[in-house]
Amino acid sequence: MRRAGRLGGVAALRLLLAAHAVAAFDPISASLVIGAASALTGYLSYKEVYCRFAECCREEQPLNASALKLDLVERLFGQHLATEVILKALTGFRNNKNPKKPLTLSLHGWAGTGKNFVSQIVAENLHSKGLKSKFVHLFVSTLHFPHQQQIKLYQDQLQKWIRGNVSACASSLFIFDEMDKLHPGIIDAIKPFLDYYEQVDGVSYRKAIFIFLSNAGGDLITKTALDFWRAGRKREEIQLKDLEPVLSVGVFNNKHSGLWHSGLIDRNLIDYFIPFLPLEYGHVKMCVRAEMRARGSAIDEDIVTRVAEEMTFFPKDEKIYSDKGCKTVQSRLDFY
């Protein structure tokens, strides 16, 4: 019975591919082919049948908040603020049938604290293929926008790319990595798409999501975390209100943030500035254990300790925070 079901699915896929081939020339024949595919798989619409075999843009599909929460809690270490804010922001946004603007998040903190990892988790929870999805678009500043003298060209290309992809899938996800290395002014090209417009040139961007990743502001975040530690307070006591205002002002005035004097901040178009706290020794050990599990290895606490102790920590006297977060855990574990 199961084999018969698989054969029916394969036959349906072949019929759907045939439908694509003939649709442009003979709509009636295409309809007959689609009807045959539906008969093989049970009565389903063309889109339902097609989406069983190919990735589709599911704009109305609700976010599984429980799955997202589980991913963040179990896979992201030492970032209670990021976990709380991202879960709240994404759940609220995707549950809103008529958002007034795209969701825009700006993630800040030193390297290795989990910003890229969170963007991967978000992508996986929004689109089934995660970062490999054709509806998820990753821009790396040093790769895609390397030359300062070509800012105007980059602005034009960026607008066309985003317009084309949102036209194809309203719930597209755009991730901008290394924002602190982005030449000033480039990101302002997408300002109209992030604003409170119903449409821009006939395209609505209100269901899209934009995520910025930046090391800028890492010093401000570390200072606050260190102040709490020196005052004998737990890092979990740090609240968003302790950091977000400082971050937004600091990034706005930082020439190397990618958002220097940006209209995105001036117009309050970034919904959340999300701080990623520096990681402590215990968090590094959690990262080592997670990497060992991912490799299918048994957890060896001796190796966990040795890898964690190879890291360098700061400030010089207290040695509280890993200067590379968990960034080099994978490569260091390779030696064991």
C-alpha cells in the first residue's frame, strides 16, 4: 500500500511537470493534467499538489511558536534577551494578518555570541529549507558590497533584488551579515521597503522580514554586562531597556556600524535592537557539548573542559568573557 502511494506521488509529480510544460501553449490540456494529478493524490488543489514536491511560499502558514521557542532555548546559550525578544517579535508578526510594515530586527554583539546561529534558526522556522530556501536571502557586506566607489550601483542592485524576490514571495527573509563592514548609505536604499507604505511601485513589503547582523555595539553590551557582574547581579537580570536605547544611539553615531546616521534609525524603522551578551566559561562548555552531540559523539567532560580552557577570556584581571565567544569551538574540537 505504501509502495502504491509512492508510485502515485511520482506519477503526480511527472504530470505536474508536464502541466508546466504545456500550460503556456494549451491551458485546457494543462487543466486536464492537473486534474489527473489530483486524482492520483486525492482531491487537492493544484497548489497543494505542487507544493508536495516543490518548495512553495506559504505566506499564510502560521509560525509554530513552540518549535521556535524549543530551538532557541535548547540551541542558543547565554542569550536570554535574544531568546525572549526574537520569540515575541516573530510570533507577534506572523500572527498579525495585516502588519503595517515589515519586521526589522538588528542583532548586535561580539563575534561568536550567536547572531548568525539565530538567523539560521529563524530561517529554519520560517521556511522548510532554512538558509538554502529560495525565499531566504543572505547578503554579506564584504562579499556583495566590497567597493566604496560603487555604492550607487549596489543601491540600485539591492532595490531590484529585494523588489523581485518580494514580488515572488511576500514573506521573504533578508539577512544582512557584517553590517559593521557595510559602507555608509548603502542600506538606506531599502528604506522605502521598510517604511509604513501599503505598497511601493505596486509591491507590498509588509510581510517580509529583514535581519541585520553586526559587531557594532559589542563594547556597549559588554560594559553593561560587566557592570552587572561587578555589582554582584546575575546576567539574567539585564533587561532590554538597559541596552536597547544605548545601542540605537551608539550604532547611529558609529561610522563603522553600517547604520551611521541612517534614516532607518532616524525614522524608527528598526523594530528591535537585540543585544547578544558576551559568553562566559560555562556557556563555552555548553557550546562544546552541543557540538559533540551534533557530531554524534559521546559527551566527554574531560575534553569539554580542555577545549573551554584553551579559550582566552577578558577583562585581563577578571577573565569572565570568552573573546571569541563560541566561534572557534568547532575547529578546536577537531584536535580531539
